[in-house]
Amino acid sequence: MQTDSGGRIPGIVAIIPARLGSTRLPRKMLVPLGGRPLVEHVWRRLRRCRKLGGVYIATDSIEIAQTAEAFGAACVMTSKNCPSGSDRVMEALETLGAWGAINVQGDLPFMSAALVDKLAEALAQSDGRTVFTLARRERGRALPQSPHMVKVVKGSDDRALYFSRSAVPFANDSKAFYYEHIGVYAYPRALLKQFVAWGPSPLERREKLEQLRFLEHGIRIQVITTTCKSLSIDTAADLKRAATRLRRRDRW
């Protein structure tokens, strides 16, 4: 895929799916962090990217759209009936007419722009039938049991074999390690359109992990490994940790 004179890839955009409803942290996208809405931190991070053709917030909320437009973000209004963030990204892609997207959740205020650029480059050089995502390697015999931390098992070629909320793979010695999945995805619009048309798959329903839908339909998910620590804001405690991190060093 061709780049423009500035090295950007016009056909690939970043889309932040954002809805106002949230179970564990009410009105999460607009909750203040360092004096700014949470979603603004994500948008500002992505604005640092050097490869993207644009950064958009996809939402069905007038309040989120008005807030986003006030801090300078471009918004795409989507249906209130979107069952997932992926469906919302798909609607936005259809409106924008872009070839592919990086789906970045609006609760990742410390997302690395360099990593998103790496995803964009990988997608641009792909066969159009591959999804790309991120993971962080962790070591330790005691794998985290929390279902809120998603683990990915990958092969020697970095192809994802399985995603689970369970502690996988089994840790049998002190040198054991696992990969914590970071829920950011890069995919072509045509492949995402297929994904939406398929509907939820059996393993997806069981694990409540929609990326398993790709694997169950034989689609390759390629994992890019990073050492960067992500922080997803799901609870008030997460928000407190993020505020501390922001004060220390991680300002945009």
C-alpha cells in the first residue's frame, strides 16, 4: 500500500469506538483524568502517530461527539444498535471509505503511538487476510488467574493459537512465561465486514472474547510483542493508578 509524501498511509486510519454506557465505571469515556476526558488522552496519543491517514472517534453518543469536537477530534456517528466496538468500527469504516483500521479502545490512555504505527505498517504490507494485535511477555511461575487479564498463546511464528481468560499455558517451572494480550487490532475493512456478518461464534460466547471469532473461521491473527506496559481503565482503582502515572511521567 502506497504512502503519501509525508510517509503516512492514507488508506489506514485509527478508530476509537466510544460509548457512554459502562458497567464498572459509569460514563467511562468522559470521566476526567488529569483534567481531561479519558477518551481525549487516547486521541492525543494517536495524534502522535506518523503513519496513519487519520484518527477518528466512532460513537452513538451526542454528548461524546460534542465533547470530542470541542477538543478538536473528528467524529463519526454510528448506530445505537452496535453490539460491540468492532461493529462500531466497521460502521465508521464504511462511512469513511478507508481500506483498513487500527481499533484502539478509548480506555487506553497510555497507548504507544510507535506501536500503533508498527501495526499500521504491518497491515499495509499484509495479504489482506490477516489481523494484527499486540501482547506483552510476562514471566513467573504463577500465572495470573484474573479473568480480566486476557492471555494469548502463540506459536513460534507469532501466530495466535488461542486467547483465554484462564491461566494459559500451564506454568510448570520458574522459567515459565505468558503473554498478556493488549486489545488493539489492525484489520482490513473487507475482513472486518466478514467478521461482523459471521456473528458470535461458540468459543467467543464461552470466553466472552470476540477475537476468537476470527480463529474459529480460520483467520490468522499475528501477534506483535512489546515491552510497553498498557493500562486499561475499567474501574475506579484503575483510574487512580492512571492519575498517578500521568503525574509522574506519562503526559502526552
